[in-house]
Amino acid sequence: MGRQRKRVVTGEAAPPPRIDEKPTAFPRKEKKKKVDIGKVFINISIGLCIFSLIWFFYALYMRSSLSKRVITLHPSHPVLDANSSSAKVSTERFWGSYRPQVYFGMKTRSPRSIITGMMWMRQFSEMDVNLRHTCEQGDRLQGYGWVMHDGITFGVQEIRDNDFTLTTEFVKRMGGGHGGDWTWRITAKQHSSAPQAPVISLMFYAAADTQGSLEAHVEDRSRLASITGFSEELGNFKISFRKPVTGESSSAKYASYNYLQTVSPGLEKLSDIVKQSLNRRFVYSPPSGEKRHYIAVDTYKPPHHQNQQKPADTRKEGAFVLHQVTVQMPFQIEVLFESGSFHSRPNQLVGSVMTQELERRKAEFDSKFEKTFGLESKGYSQAHVKFGKAALSNMLGGMGYFYGQSVVQSVYNEYPLLYPEGALFTAVPSRSFFPRGFLWDEGFHQLLLSKWDPQVTRESIAHWIDLINMEGWIPREQILGDEARSKVPAEFVVQRNENANPPTLFLALQKLIEQLNSNPEKATSQPTLPFLRRLFPRLKTWFEWYNTTQTGPLPNSYRWRGRDKDTNLFLNPKTLTSGLDDYPRASHPSTEERHVDLHCWMALSSGIMASIARLLGEPHQDYELTHHVLSDNDKLNELHWSDQLNAFSDFGNHTQAVSLQQEKVYVPPGQPRHQFPVARLVRSVRRAPKLQFVNALGYVSLFPFLLQILTPDSPKLEHILRDMRDSNKLWTPYGLRSISKSDPMYMKRNTEHDAPYWRGPIWININYLAVRALHHYSNTEGPYQEMAAALYEELRTNIISNVYRQYVETGYIWEQYNDGTGRGQGSHPFTGWSSLTVLMMAEQY
């Protein structure tokens, strides 16, 4: 609006303004501005849109960033150098029996190794094809396993298949730049003196895992005399197949020969390729005997299925060459591997030369075994000593070298992802059923192996810790490579990053530290300090991951993640992550749970972290404080002692009034029953759960004792020792059962398909911890010292006697033992933690 001017009166001049006079200000009459609601709304909307877009892209970025964390490896320098397993750096350990999933085979510790192996098949039997190759419980062998194996230079294995025995032996000899030479010797003998000795076919093969070349050299049209080849890790090499003889230096035997040269899309396909190439057109015609048709490899023709929907295998194919020799028992045959870089070879490692070398290695093994474990000096019989050697040898012979990618998933991933490629050198629980790495098993394995060869333990722990991601998580089950994956049901392949496993590697680290402290000048212990220094940055992150992701609802409490969520189908939802699978926990999983076993694992781990930090001159006060708090018996009692049970217990949302009942399926009148779902067993809850102690007496209740958290004068220790010795609760003549005989869950199925697993049977790893703890409390002054000493002698004797007796009767060391009869059951051979029997025999804890 313009300014208003003052009117001038006519005929009268306006007086001139004074110089110092300010012009008169006239008041303005302003109108109120109207608020434009529309514009305000538009401005707010634009602001919200901009904010939403920023938040959307930030969330997208964060989700993308978080989703990648699960597959991003730890940023610190790896514990092992990239070439640590190569022939140049680790010559002695380059070649080995690192294929535990097959009855007999060798490979190198390299990502894409040339692999070698053996299959066999009985001819003229009732079964058409009884091919043996991968270790299978369904083969029903009377027994198989290493009777001697030093982990480096030689091994002797016995395989009993119905009425004959195959003895497989190998010896290595160092030389050249690619791991030297080795020789196999297979001796076949029949058990009985039947007039018609068995005729079998042995099949020796070499296969290239996507890289390397193999060339077959055939003589007399069908006998594969040798294979020559080349690979990046091995350079040039030659594998020679010697003719069978009746015994060492004896005359040659009649044999029929066949060979196969083809390609394979994957190592897990080798058995199938052989089976699909078999033909009955060949004639076995010994000089004195009837002519008979036998089964042998011919031409491999991949199976073609009409209307096949399965996508074609796109993997790169590798060479596969196989030599078949068909011969009547008894006989002996040798296979010789020679490295092209071994120039100053004194003589071939065959015949009497191999025998001499083998005998020398056996004598060294016997001497080292007695020096290490002292079983003879303890008065054990030769049969017991032989058993002890077999238990150790099977764990050493069960070491595997795996390479590949895990399949993993986090809450930020819609679909599973491939973990970065990695290598793992590890022992396996069972060659037939679990021929791969398991995190919590490995800590127990290394308790035994660290006594025999601390370098094996350092390398195995380093491989495991090098698989850690930036968050501090290690996939608990390592399924690396196609061979390993082919043995695992699909539902167990994907590993989820919220799921832990007991950190038992700390048990093995504790042993390495004890060895170092007791004899720091010993050559085998000296590498431990630099090893710990390289390990420590990753170990810190691993410990912190447990201490942040597995915490419980109260301060200093802990809770296993990863319990089964479908409570309708399980009598008690499993906790696979705890290692104790179906052991009874709170009936209704919730965030209010407190798990006493995990609390004790964290108390142990924090103490060992403090020891390592002190040893390295690193800050250790926080670890010591954590250890002090978690080991405080009063706080432990407050969190986990159940006055009702008079034992330590988990806490959670729980009711014991549960059972499995047949599901009711409504079928309308007149409708056929088969058109409706089959009735399942489902869980019935008769009383609502409430927050309370779970009150299941068993292995979990013992953990404050097992991991030696309890002080020697704790009154709780007396309760535990009495419960252990009560035959109506945990005590049996064969070892401690996993759950009290009087518990409602004792020997109860978890689903219609899941037999009781940790609900009664005897497990050797927990029994070893119990014997170890009894040894500790019997040697520590306190009111229960004598009670612990008596229990120690009795429990130790019971376990050793039963495991040995079952080995003699069945030919196997077993996964678990029946608490009523002592019979071995579950997977076999199980020469993982069940081999800890050797340490109990030696009284080395």
C-alpha cells in the first residue's frame, strides 16, 4: 500500500520545514496477512517426502551394509599365511590321508588338489554291485579304521568286509619341492579256509579337482600301467600300478585288468560314474579254474532322463582315470606315486624297501606313543595298548583338509549367501556320518591331539579362527566343497549368524598354554607364543561376539540363540546350538531364558582370555573382571540354583505338563480317509507355562562342576557328587547318563521321527569332563576331596572298561553308549571325542 500525503490549504503557504525537524510519521493501517494453509501443507509434505527419501536410502544403504557383514571376513591379518599349507612351507604335511569320508584315499593340502583313492567290489557274489568307496554305515562292515597312524609319514588301516580283510598301508618319503613320494600297499586275506577264496576287484583312481591334467598309459590293451600328470601344486608326477603278487617278493598272480578314462563334474560323483560304467561282458579265466563273466568298468555313458527338468551341471569338469585289477585272494598290490621334482631318489619305495621303511615308522610310533601316554607303564595289557593306539590313530587318520564356501544367512538377508572361499584343516567326528568340521567337537578333538602333536592343534585352531567374519562369528558346521555338501541334508546346510556353539577351542588353547608354561624351552611348545600373538586380534572379536550376541535377560546371564521355533511338533524344542541338541530346556522358548551351561562356558573362556592377554603383555584386566564375576559362586547360585531340584538349572517359560499325542484330523462323513492328511504326533500342553527353573537333572546341571567353576568348599559340590553317584539319577556301570532316570523327559522321543539323543545315552565328551573335574577336586583341598577321589576311580574305570569292551565286541568306537546295557549306538566309527578315552587311560587332563 502507498503512503498518504497531507493536503495543502489554498491561499496559504505552507511553512518551510525546519532543518532539524524530522518528518512526521503517519501511522499505517495494515491488513492482516491470510495464512495459506495449502502452501503450508505442501511445504510440510515436501519436507516429509525429502526426509522419507533420505531415510529410505539410508535404510537401504544400512541394510545393504549390514547384509554384507555376514560374508565379510575379519579385517585383521590372518593367523596363517596364504602359503602355510604349501609343499614348500609345510613339506611333511603336504600329502596325507586328508579324505576321511572315503575308506582309503589321499590328497594334498591345497585348494584344488589332485586326489587319489581306492574302491573295491566283490565278484561273483549274490549282490550285483557292492561297490565300496565312501564310508557308509549301510555297508555293514565288521570294522574299519586306522590301527597305526602318526599324522604325518605313515598309516596302517584294517578293513574287515564279511569273510576277508583288506590292510591298507602308506608310507611317505620326503624329497624334491612338491611333497615327495608315497607308496600304498594293499594286502587282501580271507578269514576262513573255504575252498573257494574270494575274488575281488580293487579300483585305484586319480581325479583332478577342476585343475591339472592326467594321462593314462596302457599296456596289453587293458592294463593301466601308470598315470602321468601335472598340476600347479605338484608339478609333474607319475602314479605306477604294480602287478599283484601272493606276498612280498613272491611271484605274480593271475589278474584281469580294466581301466576307465573320463571326466567328472565333481568329486562327489565318482562312485556314480563308476557304477554307471560297469559292464558284465568281461571274462575272468584263471589258468586253473572255470571261466566266468565278471563286472568291470567299461565306457562311461552319463544317464539321460527323458523330460528331465533338472538343470545341467555347469561346473568345470576334471579328469578322472581309474585302474581296475580283479584277482583272487590272497594277494598284495602296490601303488607308487613319484614326484617329478625328486631328482636324487635313492631307490623306489616298493617291496622290501617299503617294508623296511614301514617297520622303522611303526617302531618310532610305538616308542612315541608310550613316551606320550605311558599305558604300558600303567600296567595295561597289550590288547588295551593296541586299542589306545587305534583310538589315537583314527583321530589322526580322520584329519581332513577341506576347501570351499559355506552357505550362510543373517536377518538382513532375504536369501542365503555364499561365504568367502576358505580352507579348513580339522579332525572329524565320524568318517561315515559326520565327515566334516564341527566347531564344538574340534575343541575336544584337540585335547587329545595337542598331547601327540601340538603343531596339529595350532594349525587346526588357526584354520578355524581364520574363518571368522568381521562380526566375530564362525559358522558352527563347516560344509566346504561338493563332497562334504553331498553328505548333508538340505535343511542343515545354511548356517545362521546369530547361532553359536560352545567355544571349546578355549579348552585346547588352555592345554597349549599349560604346555608352554611347564616347559617353555621344549621345541614343540616354542611356536605357541608367536601363534597366540597372531591369533589374539581375532580371538578378542570371537569372545566379544559371544559376550554381546548370546547375553541373557539379566546382567551376567546368557542365552543360546537358535532354538527350534515350531513348538507344535517338538516335545521340547531343540537347542542344536548348545551342542546338546534335544536336552530338555524351557518348554516354551523365550527371551527370558537363562542357560547355565553357556554361563559356565563364558566363565571358562574369559579366564583363558585373561591368561593369553597376560602372556602377550596385552590389557587383561577386563577379562579378569569378567572371569571373576562369572565365577562368583553366589551370583551363579542366584541365577541358576534351583532349591526345588537341589541342582543347577536353566530358567525360562516352562511347564512339564507336555506330551506328544496323535493329531486329530476331521474327516467329513462319507469322505474317503486317504484324501486327508496323515495324522501326526503333535505336542499337547496340559498346563500353561510360567517363568521358573526348568528342573531337568542331567549334564547341563553339572556344568559348574564340569568346568570347575565351583569352589572346592561349595556345599553345592556335595549335592552334585551325590546326584552323580545315584543309580536312579545319573550313575550307570558304563558312565554317566545324559539325563536323570527319574526325569519325565528320560528316553522320551522329541518327535515321531526323533529318537532320544541327549535324553539318557552316555556321551564320552561330557564323561571326560566329569572325570577331569573329579581329578581336579580330588587333588584340591576341601571337604569333598575324598568323595571326589572315590568317584574318580570308579567312573574312570567304568568308562574305559565299557568303551574297550564294545570296541572288542563290535570293531568300533561309538558315538554314544546305551545307559542300560553299555552297548555302543549311534554313528560309528565315532573316533572324534569318544577317543578321549585314551586321555582317561593315561590320566592326562
